[in-house]
Amino acid sequence: MLSFSELWITIAAYIALILGIGSFINHQRSKNPGASLFTSKLPWFQNVMTYIASLMSVWLFFAGPAGYYKGGFTYWISEMIWLPVYALLAHFVTNRIWVLSRKRQYITPADTFCDRFQGPGSKLLRAMVAVIMMISAFPYVTSVIAAIAQGGVRVSDGSISYGAIILTIGVAMVLFTTIGGFKSVALTDTIQGILFFIVIWLIAFVALFYMFGGDFFGAVKEVYNTDGGAFFSYPGPYGWESYGYRFGYPFALIVGYSVMLPHVFVRACYSGRDLKTQRKMATWTPAIRFLVWTGCFIVGMVCFAAMPGLDSKASEYVIPYMIEGTIFPVNPIFAHILMVLFFCGACGVGISTADSYLLSAASIVSDDFIHGLLGIKLTRKNSILVGRIVIFIIGMAGVMMAINPPGLIADMIMFSIGITMPLFPVLVLGIWWKKATTIAANTAVIGGMIGIWITYIVLHNGGTYYGALGTAISFILMIVVSLLTYKPEKENNKYHEDMQEGLDEIYIVDPAAR
Amino acid sequence: MKLLKIEKYWLIFTVVLFIIFNIPGVPPQGNVTGAILWCVGGMALSWIVHFTINARIFKIYKPRKTEAAFLTENAEIDRIANEEAMAELEADSAKQVQR
């Protein structure tokens, strides 16, 4: 639908914008030699938006509408019902890590784990956490670049080749992240977050208006008539929302998606500027996620009513199908504008996730592998240089993988989430249980990974339960092995004292509540 | 780190709701009214309880420091980092001069 030149102008304008922001932030940082490439302290709105933007990925414009199209109302609910659990996670987990992070200047997720678990095997734990986080990075970055390129090919009716878009977007993304670092990623995430929020709701309203004359209940009625109510009941119109999936998918979202993905972990636990930021995160992120996903759900539902019967792959492109098939014949200029916005929104939401991931992956290599494991002490200047080289290498590897991506976008993203889940019990028990040991942490991580392998390879149930079995194994091993191996002299006993001290410094607890 | 009563209730509520909501076979497959009631009821309960308890937690855990105090601390952390970076840069250039 978009011509060759229209799409290239869109891509060029978009790239110019993000590279401009990256260069500006880089210029600012040059005045501040102590500023890190990987971390920064952000005010609440920016922290909330960079958290949301780095979570959303291309899911929002591709796999999201497809998910609601195939999963129906009960699938949407299975996500929405558990969003406020983030407030609980913030109180019991992320805010506690944040308190210590202020004192100890953590950079990577492994820093938290290895600060708590300093007994024999601490280096092995750092290596395993770092490797798991790195493994989760590749499918995510790959899926994002692949989805943007597939979207580009789709909106241009194949007038631009898939490889050309991948190389252009991929290289621009890598350059932008390399130049700007965390601060520019956070700033562009905020801008892109606002953009994609507006675009998804615009598309939802437009879909409703053009397909059902703005009658929401008319659309609901049509959905009901289309499939006799399957959309509004279990297991959904395509049989997706089985009882097992109703448990496995939200569990992955609560544990993996909301906290354990490396780029999300850094935002939830390290980058808050003050307590107000952490508290706003707890209340605002569930609310904004609800609004964004609900816009996406309306798109999926309306498209289901108007274009039933699409297969899995085609359903990931319901938005361009809708623009092309319904809006273009009536209002071609508006359809063009909408297609450009759709593509920009997809780029924005995708790149904001991928650059966050790239940055986390680079900090893992620089801080965990080079500094933590090899023991090479880098100066700040060299650390930034190494970080940039690593971003470039990982980013280009993601670009290469995206040229021939495996499977559906949704499957790649969910694997990334699933693989980080077994780290959650190690983290939580480490924070809350003094008897948790380093040996147990290592055993739990290994056991958890075996659980992931069993789920995906042996049982072929990865698409239903994700990392649930791995998390359960990790939790059990963590408790059993800790009870068997606990020796106070071998563990970091100062950790809990320091955390309590940190909490006492920032909170006054109402004595009546005790 | 002892849990407050409200924290214990919060955890128990979340786990119990998760278990109850995921009881296999409830609501039966294909039952539209049952699914809508189950889903909307579960969602309303989850949002109301979590946000209510969270608000209560904010009141119990009152901030000891002001925003300004946090900003001062952050500025101090940045200042130290800048000084260290400057020292590293100076040491680097001294080495180069020696060579």
C-alpha cells in the first residue's frame, strides 16, 4: 500500500529522530565523565514509560492483536487480572533491591544475585545468570527486528525487500544504542511510549468507526454471532485459552515478563531516582499496561468480527489488513497516514524494547564477564568503549539472526520470558530467607534450566506452561539444598542487615500496623 | 525482616485468588455467561484488593526522606563518579606523557 519512496521517507525520518536524540544525549554525557553508559537515575514518568516501552516490544502491533484475535475475551482477562500483582512484587521484591542498589551501585541483574550469594560458587552463579540473560536477549532482539521488517514488507506490498529493511533498521538501532546509552534509550522510550499509546488507540477507534460505525456493542454482537460465543468463553475461538494456558501464560507474565527480563529488571530495581519513582511504578505501570493492552484487545476483537477465519501467521497482520481492506477503499489518504503511523508505532515499540535489551546485554558482557568473571578492571572510558563494541556485536548478531528468523514472533518472545523465570525463586528466597545458600542458588538455577528443557523439548509444552515447571523445580531445590548446606560462616550475613538498614533509612513504619 | 499482618494477608490473597481462578473446569468450556462472570468478577476483585492494600501499605510505610534529600544523595553519587572518572582520565594522560 505504501509506495517505495513513502516507506523509505518514513524510515529515514524515524531514524533521523532517534539518532538525533542519541547524539544529543551523548553530547550531554561528554560533559559528565562519570556518567555510565548502562545506568542512570530517572524521574518517575520517564522510568514508568521506559519500563512500559521496553516491555511492550512488537507484541503490541503484531502478536498482540493476533493473540486477542485467536485467544478472545478470556485471553485478554488472563493478562488483565494479574497486572496489579506488580504492586505486590514492587513492595516485596523490586523496592528492596532498589534500596540496596542505591548503596552498592548495581549495574546488571547478576550483581544483585552475587551480592546476596557470596559463598563458594558465586562466580558460577554470576556466569549462569549472565548467560541466561544473554540467551533471552537474542530471540527478543531478533523477533523485534524481524517483525518490523515483515511489517515493512507487508505495508509496502513487497516493494521493499525484507533484507533491506532489516539491515537499515537493525544498523540504525545498533548505532543509536551505541551512541546514546541508557539515558537516550530512556528518553526515546518515553517519546515512543506516548506515540504507540496514541497510535494503538487511534487504530482501535478507527477500526471501530470504519467497520461498525463506532458502535462498540454492535461489534461485540457481531463477534458473538460470528462464532456462537466462542470468543467470550473458554477455550476461545481458536482453542488457545485452555485451563493449562490460563495458568501458564499469566504466571510467565507475572514472574518473567514483569520482573526477570534483564532490561525490565534494571528499570524496576535500579533506575528509580527516589522513593516516589518506585511508588509511582507500583501504581502507574499496571494502569498504563491495562490501557495499552485494552486498546490492542479492541483492535483484535473488531478485526475478528470483520475478518474472521485468518490463520496464525496472517492474524499477526490484522492491522495492515484492516487498513488496506476497509479504510483504503473509502479514504485512501487517511489509510496512507494510518499505515505510516502503524509502521512508526511498530518501529517505536520494537526499537524501544530491542535497544533496552541490547544495553542490558552489553552491560552483562562488560560488567559480568569482563569485570566480574575475568577480573579485568576497566577504566570508565574503556568500559564505555567495550560496552559500545559489545552492543554493536550483539546487535549485528541479532540482525543476522533476523534475516532467517525461527517461527512466530510470539513464540520467540515467550521463550525469552520463560527462560528467565527459574531465577525468580532464587531472587525472592535470597531476599527473604537468611538460610538460602549459594550452593542452593546454583543448584536451583541448573534445576530450573533442566525444567525448561523438559517443558520445551521433552513434553513439547513450552507454548502452554513456559517456565512454570522450571520455576517450581528451582523453588523446591532452593529450599531443600539450602536446608542441607546452610553454614552461616560461608554466606554473606551482612546482606540482610544492610537491607534492613537501607529500609529503615527510607521508611518510617507505622507502629500501629505491627 | 518480619512481615506485617497486612503483608501476610496480601500474599495469601494473591496466592488464593490465583489458585481459585485457575481451578480446571471452572467455568465449563463453551459457557459464555459463566466465563464472563468468572473473568470480570476475578478481575474486579484483583484490582480492587491490590490497589486498596497497596494504598494502605503506602500509608504504613511513610517516607522518611524528602524528594530533595534523594536528589542531594544522587548528586553526591554523581559527583564521586565524576571525580573518579576525572582521576582515571588524568592517570591515563600521565601514562601517555611518560611513554
